[in-house]
Amino acid sequence: FAKNSFSASEEHLQRLKAESINKIQEMNARVAEFQILLEDHEHALQHHAEELLNRSTKYDLVVCQQRIDHCAIKDKVDKDFKELQETVTWQSSQLEVLGYGKSFGGGAGGLGGGQAVYTSSRSGTMD
């Protein structure tokens, strides 16, 4: 009885093994098909994305131009603001010198008759 049962179990195991191998091979073939399909879809999506990127409308160009113009204006304002800041700093230092000189009775603060001379790195023209 044990020998018969053992051989029956062996046969059952062999059939199960063969069926499992077939199922795994089928599954492997289907996964390979899905991979090919996904690669094809990905390739098509890449082409669509390239087409969308290549289709720039006039509106897009105008928006980009406005952004560039806005940045250019910001750069000019920053430059002008820096020049104003330098002028205010210079004037503050001159007022401190004058105030320091007057507090000790020196009058003009050592600048020669109260005349402050302004020298700047600017060209003197206003843009």
C-alpha cells in the first residue's frame, strides 16, 4: 500500500510540475507581449510630446517676449536703485562729517569752506 501510494504521489507531482512549467512559460510569453506593447505605447507618447513641444503658437511667443521685457525692466530698475543707494550712502557720510565738524566747532568739518564735492562713478546722464 505504501509503495503504491508513493508512486501515485510521484506521478501526481510530475503532472503538477509539468503543468506549473507550462503555466509559467505562458505567463512569461504574455509578460513579454505586454512589454512590447508598453514600449510601442511609450514610443508613440514620445512622438506626441515632441509634436506638442514643436507647436509653439504666436501667443506663446508673445508671452515669452513679455517675460523677457519684464526681466529687462527689472534689471534697469535694480541698476538705478543701486546708483540711488550709492548716492544716499555718500550723502549720509557727508552729513555725518558736517555734523561731526560742527559739534566740535569746526564749521565745515574739514571740507574747505563748507563746500562738499560730489564725485560719482556715474556718467552723469539719466537713462
